[in-house]
Amino acid sequence: MKTNIKVDFLGLKLNSPVLTASGTFGYGDEVADLVDLKQLGAIVTKTITLEPKLGNPQPRIAEVASGMLNTIGLQNIGVRKFVETKLENLLELNVPIIVSVAGACSEDYVGVIKILNSYDKIFAVELNLSCPNLKKTIICQDIGLFDSVIRNVKKISRFPVIAKLSPQVQDISELSLLAQNIGADAVTLTNTFPAMAINIHTFKPKLSTIKGGMSGPCVKPMALRCVFEAGQKIKIPIIGCGGISNANDAIEFILAGATCVSIGTATLVEPKVITDAVSDITKYLENKNIRNLSDLIGRVEL
Ligand SMILES: Cc1cc2nc3c(=O)[nH]c(=O)nc-3n(C[C@H](O)[C@H](O)[C@H](O)COP(=O)(O)O)c2cc1C
């Protein structure tokens, strides 16, 4: 039986449901030689801001059991340099490109999108709404700002708008519903989980910013719960993200309600996991005699 792992997502038929997660695949072009990019559904770039950012001081990464903590702090070259030095190459790769965008206020996001609007081959933009606002809480915790960022970007964006949410909120499924009602075309669930680690020899936190974001296999069940609960409430598609390392993890997220999945931390250890996941999803469908992967979306039996 011929199986079909293509998925319809925001008006495109993606070659597979497997995407890269923002910030773990460089700007996207650096890894072109390491994996067969044609197998990916899309590449999500590192988050870009209006002005370049140096990021947080070192140490910015710490390993924890079954995962890692990071506090990169949105280090990036800024949107102008990104479009001058990275974007043209990326758009030549023949893989749909989703550009991740962040800022501290609505004008920052709109400023980036206005520049990206000149590049019609971009597939979509993903709004990273986990970054600090001017009051130093995160945008997902500031409902007024959350609303104005999505609304103002939607007004001017030539591309579909994906809202990437933080789990650091009271009810991520309600926030997903709000994103849908404001006009987001899809949501990514989730970004990293707030966490910390301490060096017991120096008594110091392992990250320069004391706390950071946790990712990797240890967050998978929590991210899966977020996708499941949002999937019960919203109609727009979900990109599941958090601890996915292989085809089995990806299928769990799809059964919970995700249309696509993105893989982050696992690719830092071994970039090939992303294409292995694609081929193993095909094998799973063949073994189960399931023709279309899309028939599995949200099919968890309760
Ligand atoms: C080193 C590192 C850098 C990251 N940078 C970004 C980023 O720039 N923008 C963003 O939206 N998410 C960023 N993330 C979060 C990931 O995209 C993803 O949401 C999270 O790590 C959970 O997925 P995972 O467990 O597969 O890594 C980063 C994660 C890591 C580990």
C-alpha cells in the first residue's frame, strides 16, 4: 500500500509533517549539508528581531536529566542583515521557510514583518511570543500586548501568521483560543518550560540568568498535554513542539491533535533524527495499514 505522509498546512501540501524548531537549526542554511532537507515539511529559522541582539551572558546552556536548559536571549543578526546575508540562500533550498520573529512591543514585530513582506517566497511567519516585553514579563502573560502583536501583524503580513505560545501561562488552551479569535492562522505549542539548575560545588546557578527554558525529552508529556487540550478547543492547525526525538513521539503529538511537529533539542545532539523521524513515520503507517498520515490528526481515543 502506498502511504502518504504529506500534510495540508496553511494552504501548502508539505512533504512531511516534520519541521525544525526555531533556534536549534541555525538560520536554516548551515545544516543544508547535514540532512536531506527535501524530506522536511518546513524549516523554521532562528528568531529574528528588528535590531541585532548579542543575547545573554555565558553560561547560557546547561544539561539536565533527559534535556537541557538554555538562556540564549534571542541572540541574532537582526532582520536587515538576515535578509541581506541569509534569506536569499534559504529561499533557494526548495523547502518552505517559516521565519520566526520576536520583539518587545507590537511595533518591533510590525517593523520586522514590513521588511520580510518584500520576499514573497517566504511561506509563513512564526511569532515568538515567549520573549520579554518592556515590563520584563513575557508577551504571552500580557494579554493586551499579546492581542495587539497578533492583530497588528495580521493586518500587514503577506504571509500566514503562526503564534508560538509559552507554557508559562495559566491556561495555554484558552490562550490558543484567544490567538485564533484574534486572527492567528496556526499555533505552535510550545516553547520551553521555565526551569533552573544549581552547581552544588560552586553553589551558583548553572545559567547566567539564574532561570532558563527547559527542552528535550523531559518536557514531552507536558507539551503533549498542551497540544491535546488546545486541540479540543481550536480549529486552526497546531504545530506540536517539545521533546520530540523520533517518529513515535511525533505520532503521539499528531494523535493528540497536532497537524505538524517540530524537533529542536534532539537535532542538536544528532541532526539526522529529523529525517529518521520522517522515514520511521512512513514505516509506522505501512505497518498499521494506514494510507494517509492526516487521518491520524487528533485521533486519540478517549
Ligand atoms: C538552544 C535553543 C535555542 C532556542 N531558540 C529559540 C528561538 O530563537 N526562538 C524560539 O521560538 N524558540 C527557541 N527555542 C525553543 C525551541 O524552538 C522549542 O520550542 C523548544 O526547545 C522545545 O522543543 P524541543 O524539546 O524539541 O527542543 C530554543 C531552544 C533551544 C534548546
